[in-house]
Amino acid sequence: MTVTAADVPPGIDQAVHEAGIASSLATLASYVDGGMTQVGDVAGLGQGCLPDQA
């Protein structure tokens, strides 16, 4: 997979941005694989729940 970041605001550290993208993709993979029903505090945005897939 190739991820391209476009229009990233100035001041966003590349390493931090890459870590955030990797974390988001790992969270998505876990959800898609059915191993996750709760999303934690991601990037300080608060806590939310995803519907159970059972």
C-alpha cells in the first residue's frame, strides 16, 4: 500500500504525521478484522464507541 499525504499544513512534523497515519491504519485493520469494538482516545479527540459486529 502507498499512502500519499497532500496539503499537509506547515509545521506538522513528518515523523509524527507518519506515526499518526500508521496508527490510524492499524486501528482500521483491527476494526475490519473484527477484533475491536471500542476506539480509545485517538489524537486527543475524545473517546467513542463503534457498534459491535457480532
